[in-house]
Amino acid sequence: MKNYIAFNIKFSKKDKRYFKVFIFNNRKEMHKAVEFTTGVKENSNYACMIGIGNKGQKWIGTLMFYRGYIGAGIVAHECLHAVYHLKDFISMTEEEDCLALEKLIINFWRKYYKYEQEMQVGW
């Protein structure tokens, strides 16, 4: 059985760029994935956003969480990092920043609940 669930989230239907989201069973598994992805051993974070990509790339980053520490605040925090990463590629107004954040958060929770319902208790 996998030790995580994964899905993609986008800023809007028109924008092709997206973030991969991984939600691990526990913090230790998330830290192993962060170290594997970045090469940096980090044991203090509760979630993370790893930005990648260039202007022409569709996949521009990864958001990682773990099941014991998922909530509105931490998701909004990491999604804001994702919006700031998007600003590395395009110029956005304050309102566009807010709309991008709103869409990311909405898409996160829709997909999260869809996948969470499909998983058996205890994964």
C-alpha cells in the first residue's frame, strides 16, 4: 500500500501550470520525500513547497503535507508560497495574487476530500 496520496492542483482552468500535491501518512515519510527531492535533510518542517520549472514548463512545483498536520492554515500557508513561486514566471496584480491563492486552496480541498473518501480508514 502507498504511504501517500497524490494529486495535481492548478491556479485556473485556463492556466496549464500545476503543482503536484503529496500527502504522506506521517511526518517521517514526508521528510524522507523532501530529502529525496531536494537533497537537503530537514526535520523541522510540517509541510513544504518545492518550486521547480521554467517559463515553458507545466509542472512548476510540489506541495508536501502529512496526514497528522493538515488544516486550513497550513494549506493556505503553502499555497501562498506557490503563488509567490508563480510570480517568478508572470507579473500579477494584488487581485490576481488573491484569486490565484483562492483557486489553489479550493482545488486543494476538492481533490483532498475526493481522495480521502476513496481511501480506507488507516490507508
